[in-house]
Amino acid sequence: MKIYIKYFFIIINVFVLILIHSNNGSLNAKVHHTNNKFHSLKSSKFIKNNNNKELTKLKKTNDECSNIECEQQAQLNLIDFYYTSDNPELTKKTINQFLYLYPYNPNLDYVFYIKGLTNLSLDKNHNYLLYKLLNINPSHHNPIYAYEALRDFTYIIEKYPDSKFRSTVNDHILFLKNRIAEYELHIVKFYNTKKAYIAVINRVNKIIDNLPDTSITYQSLNYLYIAYEQLGLTEIANKIKQQIIIAKES
């Protein structure tokens, strides 16, 4: 309980500092950078107006479509627009609607690719500022979006082996597997410090089963060995130790 109270006050203090810094920055901007700020606001307004016009145009095109080919292309254009406008919620909503309405569209590998990129972006930006301010490793937050992105990219590899996105998708998959494995190892370490060895064993086995081809999987074996050793299961612990030796030499 004391730990949670401590972090609560840390978070409150951080936001107070942000507000103070923001207010000071705003005052300085008004005094020293009025012209630049005015120009920036004008530019932002211009971009926003252009985006609104483009969105209105895309929606009008979609409404005026008289055949299914036109409808599908209009929806693809909307997906592109929301993604490039950095609007992940509407991007995913439009994608899910597209997948439901047009499950046989020839461009589904592209749709899943954008869906994966959107989830990847959501994972990277999830509470990023807060974690950075508290000096916490961002990979330690729950990888719910990373799991979604991994499923999206894996689906492309499995269902569309000739997709032009395959090479890039493989790079994303490798990154996501290591990102998720790092989170899982963080949980293993936590259980280990609490001497919750059954939980350690279950979590490490999850890493081995789901993420066998990451460097972190090898690191997790050490905690598996410790867990069995502490539980008095020496025979199993020795087998794990042999696996660690073999993995180290290979």
C-alpha cells in the first residue's frame, strides 16, 4: 500500500511540474515568440482545414458510389486518410468495418498491414510520456496492442505468402516478439523476487511455447532453473541446467 501511495504522489508531482513548465513556456512564447506562434497556429489551422475538406470529399465519394468496387475503393481511401492523419481509433474502426463487409477484397493484405502498423503505433505511444517521466522502461507496460499487431502481421505471412509487404512484416514480427518476450521476462523477474516459483514456471513455459525464437527465451531458462531448484525438484532443475549449457554453446 505504501508503494502505491508513493507512486501516486510521484505522478501528482510530475503533472504539477508539467503544468508549471507548460505555463512558463506559454508565457515566454507570448513575450518572445509571438510571430512564430501566430505562424504556427495559422499553419495548423490551414492543415486542419485541408484535412476536413479532404475527409468531406472522401465521404461524399463514398456516399455517391453506385457499385461495390467503388464502395471498396472509397473505404480504402478512408483507411488511408485516417491512418496518415494519425487517427488510430477511426483507422481501426474503418478497417474492422471493411473486413466485415468485404472479406474477399484482393487488397486485404494491405488492410491487415495498416491494421498492424496502427496497433504497433498504439503500443509504442501507450502512456509513453508518463513512463518516460517516471524513468520506467516503456516495454514494461501491458503489450495488448503489441499482441494485436503480432496477430495482424502473422496473418499476412500465413494467408498472403506472396504479399509485397512480407519483408517489412517479418521485421515487425521479429521486433514484436522481442518486445513481448521482454515484458514477459519482466513479469518472471517480479514473481521471482516474490518467491512465487510456480508462477515463474508457468510464465517461463508461456515464453518457451509462444516465443521460442527470441534471445530473451534463453534468459528465462535461468529463472526456470532457479524455480525448480527452490522447489526442491532437483532432477528437473538439472535438466534445465543442461539445456542452458547447450543453448549457450550453440
